[in-house]
Amino acid sequence: MGVVLFYLKKKQPYHQLIWQDDCAVLQVSSATITEEYNYLINPQHPAFTRIKVHRVENFTFDERLMQ
């Protein structure tokens, strides 16, 4: 059984989708960086323990976002 990844181009009620049993990871557009995505992981999904991080990148937080 593979991890199910959903990507939605339209605005959807993410809070409802992420808690469905068929959704382990939900990819959503970043609100601050248009070229990036965020991933919401469902800890209740049966495949949760098999989710692996494949790549980690350094991120410099822009303090101007807090102003």
C-alpha cells in the first residue's frame, strides 16, 4: 500500500480532506512563497509510520513577515 498524496489546484476544505482515511499527505500551496508547497500529514492514517522525509533544505525565515 502506497501513501496517497493529494494535490488540489482549487480551494478546498483541507481540514475535511486531511482527516479522511484515504489521505495520508495533503500537498497545499504555500501562502508566503508562491513556488513552494506545504505538506499536511495525517497522523491517523494507517500509513503514517511509513512516511519518510526524502530531502531537507535550509530555510531562512524572512523576519519582515512578522511585522
